Amino acid sequence: MFKKLGVLLIMMAVVVSCNKRFEKAMKSTDKDFILQTANEFYEEGKWANAIELYAKVSSAFAGTEHAADIAYKQADANFQDKNYRLAAHQFKTFYITNPTDPRAEEAAYRSAYSFYTDSPDYNLDQTSTYSAIDELQSFINAYPNSSRVEEANGYINELRQKLEKKAFEIAKIYYKTLKYKAAGIAFDNMLDDYPDTKFREEAMMYSLRSKYELAVNFSRFDRKELRLQEALTQYRLFTKAFPSSKFSDEANKINQKVEADFTKHKESLAKIEQDKKENPTQSTPILN
């Protein structure tokens, strides 16, 4: 018990000492003292304290030999403190401002990696994901011989898969809420944007289902023929791409229904044309 109490007292003393050092530096007007204290906190891994002190003193050292070191450590401290978006911008500013610094390549990579780390789950806003892909690609372009290139490409592939997943799930929501026109467009756009997606087979099948539902159950008469043709085309594309698909039975049944409906539609068109010839003054019936 006394041993635990002793450890607790020591820890409290360390915290109090740390707070006093931080407060003294924050109140000081001596830039060298502030920078020294900031560097001490940085070396000790007390990132929040270091960040505040670097922010306080950075402008005082602008244009001096210390400026680059302060900027890099400030970015690193923010990264270590999990302020990834801020760290990303600070690392980017560093390598743009200091292109000949030996740390420029590392800063470029860590800027991109910070955006990557800040990338959220696929169902959330993907602004950081797009930024990460752009920054990782910029890094690869700027440092094609870097040992980090393979790793950067791996992160790009991972992020693209996240965007694929988001596009796929959004399209599925359209389908599940019976917005078949929007669903068909969304699935087709997703396949155009990500032709090598692992969701290709399922997305093409959803596109077929969407076009079938839209053509057979939700089309006005004057639009039905075109939409039936689109469904038939999608069936041919699907079976060509996946001749042995697990969805083949369903796809074949859909195609049979579309062909049957197409035949009926052609018969209706023929009847309307015949009626026009027999009764030229009769108006064309409105069919839904």
C-alpha cells in the first residue's frame, strides 16, 4: 500500500513540475527559453504541450535557421497527438517551403499518410480519402524511386476500395428504395469509375435487376421499348462477363420475362398502328 502511495506521489510531483514548466514557458517573453522548453516537451513525448509552445514561438523564429526544425517538429507532434488533418497540412507546407531540406521527402510522405490515417469509414464523408489519394499519387510522382512507393500504392488501392464500397452501397440504397432509374445509373457509373472492382459481378447483376424493374413495372408506354432494350443489353453484357455466375439462373429468368414483355409490347404497338390505319381520325390512346 505504501509502495503504491509512493508511486502516486511521484507521479503527482512529475505532473505538477510539468505544469509549472509549461506555464512558465507560456508566460515567458524569452523566445529561446520557450523554444528550449518546447523541444524538451517534444523529446519527452508530451505532444500537446509541445504543440502549444511551438505555435507560440514559431513566428518569432520565422526566417531563421530554426524555422524548418520548428515546423517539422510541430507537424510531427500533431501527428503523434492524432491531429491528422492538421498534421497533413503542416507536413505539406513544410515540404513545399523547404524542398531541399533532407526531411522534405519524409514530410511529403507523412502528409499523404496523415490524410490516409484521417480517412473515415466508407459510409462517412470521404473528403480526406480523396485528398489522401491525391497526396499519395503526388508523392509517387515526385519521388518515383523512393522506398515508400510500394507502400504508397498499397494505400491508394485500399482507399480506392473504400470509395468503391461507398459507391456500391449508395447504388444499393437506390435499388432498395425502388428508385430503379437512379439505381441503374449509379451502378453503371460505379462500374465505369472502378472497372476492376471486386463488386463487379454483383453490381452488374444489380444493374440488370434495376433495368428490368424499370422497364417492366415502372415505364410509360412510350418509353418501354427503349428500356426493355436496355435490359436486354445489360443481360448480354452480364452473361458475357460472367458466363458461369452464381446469379446465372436469376439473370436467365429476368431475360425470359423481358423478352416476353418485349413481345407483348411489339404486339401492342402493331395493334395501335393497325387501329390508326382503320380509324385515322381516332386519337392515339394514352397508355401507361
